[in-house]
Amino acid sequence: MPDASPALPLLPAPGRSRPGEPLRWAMFRMLERLSDLRGNNTLGAYALTPADAHGPALWFYVTTIGELNAVAPMIEWLVAQRPDLRPVLITEHAHYRDAYLARLPQAVVCVSRGHSADARRLARVLPPAMLAVAEIPCLPSEAPCRFSYAFLREARRHGASTLMLNGWLYHYDPPARLDQLERQLLERDFLNAFDVLCVQDAETARQLEARGAPRERLHVTGNMKFDAMRRDGWRVEQARSPRLLGHLLAAERPVIIGGCVTELAEQQQVLGAFARLRARHPDALLILAPRHPENVERMSALLAQLDEAQLRVLRRSQIEDAPLPADAQCLVLDTVGELRDFYAAATVAHVGVDHNVLEPLGLNKPLTIRGGWDTTYPSYPVYRLLHDRGVLHECDDEASMCAYWLDAIARAPRIAQDLQRTEEALAAMRGSVTRHQAACAAWLGR
């Protein structure tokens, strides 16, 4: 498609290009071409929705719906500051497309695994005036997602402002040889290509500075998730399943929601605790939201467990948006992007290990978790902060989990005390969005 937008200068902004960068980039491009000949799996994934989108753009890299939700207040603010730019959400996961567009209907979704040809192709039709990398990664191939230097370089060539939001380090090794070479050759160029690097804590800032990030561009802004997950004005009409969800909110049956419970052992514990609960509350409903419903093997294992538990199961993907039958005992939320709203109907929630505890806590819901969280997961900083404040209730067996759920249903005094302490902890950690806005404001010029 011909580029319908006005021509833009393709020159690096003064002071942002490191000596020798063109040679390093040429070396990497040669290696990428060799990889293409051998079957580079980042090639050929490019897709644009809507396909005919064009014009000046605001690029966001948001690899999953979790990242989009985590930095949504900042994305919405940037879009409001630059209404002349078309928001473009870049991801390597095509199955998030519908959820992205439901959250930001005016956006374009670009699917790419980070090949440099994709960056050039996107820039031809949607040239960037601004690029924001949402939460991860802070280094090339440093996380289980691939935002390549090619997109940063293309943004810089178009004179775009470049922002890192909610930065955090995974400490992962690059998964493939080409990724290793990209980091070795271009890591410092990657860090120097950002005008602003907003990171969650001082230790991340220290490590990025040691790896070549300019100190004057680093800003410790806290974790934006504490702001993003607050939903005081939430209404059921905003949900994608308002009739089903509205009926659950109006019903008096206990609702237990297991969000992102993906490990078989933890799924079995949740099902065991629910079986115990039903001895006291036979009308209770269990809603399970697997982390990757598109994973056929994982879904088959979950459905086999539910069959063994002899529960009357419905799958959200196979029913209309309508009230659930009274005899339904379990709803499998096998859609993408709905869990966050369904937490509103929870009497009590359980979040799987290594996943987002703030979504139910942001709706003031009692919560259980298991221990054993992985320090390299993006959910870990939030887990650590709340765990250190003593506001997360860990249950590593069926009996203790069921006991806490029963207390939540009975509105026991200890549940109210837990919720009060949790809200105090969350309130103390908010304010990151304001700090992000202050750090980025100088780079919003038209």
C-alpha cells in the first residue's frame, strides 16, 4: 500500500546515536539475512488490523493483555495528549487482537515477532511520532517476548520520541543465537535510543545505568500497576459479557474465581477446596480462567480434571452472553481479556502462582494464593511488596484454602480486617502514573 502520510525526516535526533551504531546495525542485519536463509522464525508473522490503516502514529509495544492493563492509564493519557496520532499496539501474539481492540477500539494492532523488515513495513504506512515500550523488555530479548532494536531504530529514524514505561528486568538469557548476537552488538544502542527510561525501582535504574543507559534519562517512577488496577468507577455495562456478569452480581450464590491457575497441582488443589466448600454451600459456583485458553493441551488437561471432579461445566466460548443456568457448577472462562471484569462477581478469588493479584484486590475482593513465586516473573515485584507487608493470604493445602473461602462467604471479621490492611498497603504504593507523566511531558510535542 502506498504511504498516504506526509514525508517525515529520517534523521536521528541530535545526541541520540552512539558512535559506530551504523556499523553495528549493518553487521546485525547481515546476520539476520543469513538467519532468514536458514528459516528465521521471526519472519512472516507480520499482520495489521485494520489492514488499510495509515497516517502518523503513536506506537506502543504491549506484548499481552496483562501489559496493556498494567499501563492502561499511561497509554490513555498519551493518546489523549496526541489525538492527531493513530495508536498502534504492537504484539507477537495474534490471539490478543480482539481483546486489544475491545480495550482501545480506535487502535491498530500490529502482529510481529520483531523482524527488522516488519519495523520498516509498519513505518511506511504508520510512521511513528512517538514510541512507548510498555513495561518490558528493558533489554533486547531479556524477557519471554521479543521487542527488537529494529523498531526502536525505525522510530528514531522518523524523529519519534521514545519512552520506556514501568521498566523492569527479568534477567533472562536470550533464547536464540540471533537474539544473543543482537544483545551483544546492540544492547547499549538499545538503551541509548530511549529519550526517557521510567523504571520501577532504584535497583533496576542502577543496573541499566551500569549497562549503558544515560543516567540523566533514568527516572524511578514506581510500579504503575498499583494505579492501573484501581477501578472505583467500574460498571457492569463496561464488560464484554454484561448480561452474564450482571446476573452473577445480582445472584446470592457464592462465587469462587480461580484466575490464571495453570499448573495441574494447583488446579487440583482449587478443585479439592471447592469440593469441600460445596459440602457447606451446594449452590456455589466456581469460575476458572486458564492462563492460555488457546493452548489445546493445557485446556484438555483442565477439562479432564473437571470431568473427574464430576462438575456440571460450561465454557464461556460456547455459550451466549446470558444468565447461567441454575444447575451450572463451574464456568470455564476460556476467552481472552474478560477475567478482569469477572473478578467483580467474586465472593472470594484465588490467583495462580506468578500471576496478577492486583486485579481482584483492585476490586476489594478477598484473595488466596499459593507460595513459591518465581522472582523472574513480572508479577513478582507486586507479590514481593504485598507479601512483605503481610497482606497476601497463602494457602498451600485444600483445607486452609477452603477455610478462608468459608470465612469470606460468611463475611468473618478477619476478612474485613484483611481487606482494610490491603487497601492501606495499596494506597501507599500508588502515584506512579503521575510520576510517569512528569517524566514524559517534555517529549509530547507535536
